[in-house]
Amino acid sequence: MKTWYSCKVKHAVTTEDGRMKQVTDTFLVDGVSFTDAEKRIYEISERDIRGEFMITNIAKTNISEVINYEDSETWFKCKVAYVTIDEEAQKEKKINNYFLVGADNAKIAYDRIEDNLSSMMVPVEIPSIAQTTFVDVFPFNEEELNQSVPDNFVPVNEANNTIEEHQEKEQLQD
């Protein structure tokens, strides 16, 4: 399961009348830890923000999935609830999940989340939809991982195989 972090970045922007104004933008970043999220938001900010910036807050979110649609820039947080049965206690248990959906308004967000969950075998309800302040969402990207691993590094299992082969050769020579 992915872990999403809300990251706030304070920086200066130029207004339409030419004045500089300090703003704080909120981004959603997929990361394996707070450290990873901080590293990623620094890299993203260095790439996308001109001038100085400061990371003011990083917080773990309860968002379990992001549903991105390229046609919208507004993000809505949708609470999705469904009921499961606990076999041991023989009781119903209500489960809440939170989805982030790109949409132009709450109705479109509702339709998109409902469409996305239509294949679920249990009935779901969407008790709340709220517009968020997220400016952009940055999911984990395999290309980023490949760029951050030095060329001389190899996966552990390959390294272990090489060591075992080397040890076998030494034993044969003795």
C-alpha cells in the first residue's frame, strides 16, 4: 500500500501587478518514509520553483489511493465506506478509505469515484467529498528510482550469487 505525504512549500511568486508575494502551496507526495518524502519534495521544488523556497510541513495522510484525471486541476478527498463481516467475532465492521480524485467539481468527483469502485463486490457509500488545497500530486515513478541508483550498485541477490560463485571457485582451486 502506498503512503502519501502532504508537503507544504513556502515560496515567493510574482503577482499580476509585479509585486512579490509569499505563498504556501500544498503537494501530495508518495514516499516510503518521511525522509523519502522530504527528499522527493526538495527535488521537485528545486526543479519547479524559481528562487528560494522552504519546506514548512510534512505530514502523513490517510489517503489510500489517488485517481488522476488529466482534464482537471482540482483535487477532491472522498471518504468511501463499506461493511465487512469479522468472521471470528461474527460482527459487521465498517471500513473507511480515503481517495483523492481529480475533478472540476464535487459532482464530477462523485461520479468518477463511483465509476472507479463499480467493480467492487460489496456495496459502498460515499459519505463525504471535500475539495482539497493540493496544488499537485507526485506519485512514485520507477524512472526516478532508476536515476537515483548509482551504476555500480547491483541488487543484493545478484551480489550474493556473485559471492557464492567466487567462493565455489576458490574451493575448487584448494
